[in-house]
Amino acid sequence: MDASHLALIGPLVGGLGLFLLGMGMMTDGLKLAAGPALQSILAAATHTRWHALGSGILVTALVQASGAVTVATIGFINAGLLSLAPALWVLFGANVGSTMTGWLVAAVGLKFKIEALALPLVGLGAVLRLTGSGRRHGAIGTAVAGFGLLFMGIGLLQQNFAGLAGQLSLPEGGGAMVVLAQLLIGVLMTVLMQSSSASIAIALTAAQGGLIGAQGAAAVVIGANIGTTFTALVAAIGATPNARRAAAAHVIF
């Protein structure tokens, strides 16, 4: 294996490792820090299906990262803070809220870079863990640092595969095989970059520049939404049965 292969595989393995490590730390921290206050907030936000759906839509629209909302929801299930039924409605809401990204990219070309919060979250988590006076403060620090590591993993994947995804040629035409190829390109770009928003931005930019038609861009966007379920599947590795069921429901939806 030469240096070029290591340069490609290394960031992929490292990014996935940071993602999984962050997910584990977040879940463990939430389990230790869980108290009546946090459980009351979650219960109030998800006590009906419409509240849960609205919470998923609102949070995803604000942070523009459906993957982060999905991972956090699965983490809450894994930590026993959310039951399966309301969590499913949060996930459905996250899928609806993620459409805001496309509208913002199309309208103003802006997307909030949630991975920019990674290092501050890791630092804040470390401070809370080292200076906390009790076990609960340390657990909160672990959970916060876990969020940061999770975003670092996603950011690392984005940085190292954005160029590769952007260089993929987008076939044009109206045949079924061409549409399928465009769909698969959307899936592949999102899996590589761990960001459906980035894939959607590439598709919309290509369409705006005349490099691909509206039908082709739509197929890539649909593929991007399919590819974003990969995040949930990775987050469900080693999780509880209910967390795995939620990830499966997210894929089916």
C-alpha cells in the first residue's frame, strides 16, 4: 500500500473512529448525567407525537444537521432517556426539517458549519470533566466532549472526501439507468462526506451552472437523502435493540 492509499484510507478510518468514539462517550455521559430535569425536558418535548415531530423539525431546521439530530436521538434511546415511539417521531421531524438546507442553499448559498463547534465542545467537555465537583458534572463533560468528537469525525470525513465527491461526473439523460446512476451518485457522495447538505449543495450548484438538468439534480438530492441514513446505521452499531429499531425505521422512512 503506497502513500496515496494511506492518505485516502487513513482519514476515513480516523473519521469513523472519532465518530464512533464520540457516540460512545456521549451515550455513557448521558447515562451518568441523566436526572429528573433532563428527563422532564425530554418528556415535555415529546409527550405527544406532534410535539416530538415539531421538536425534530425545529431543531434540525435551526442547526441544519439532520445527521446530528438523528445521532443524538439514537443516543438518547441508547441511554434510556427516550422511548422508541416518541423518538421515531423526532426522527421523522428531522427528515422534514432537513429540507430547510436545500432551501437555504438555493436561496442564499449558506449552510451552518456545525463541525466548527467540535473543538470548543471538546474543550468545554474537558473543563467540565476536570473541574466538576461531582460525578454528574464529570458525566456532563464526557457527554459534551463526545458531541465534539462526533462532529470532529464528521468534519474529518467531509474535508477529505469533499474533493473526491465533487469530481464525480454526473451522467445526463432521461433513461431509467441514467436516473439510477444519478441516484447512486447522491448516495455515494453523502456516504463519503457524511453530509447530505454538502451533496445537495453540489447538486444545486451543478444545476445552477448548467452542468446537470433539473431531473438529474433531483435524482442526486433523493440519493443524498437515502445516503444520510448511513449515519444512523453507524450510530446504531453496538447500541440497544430499541436504538437499532429506530435506525432501521429511519432508513425505511
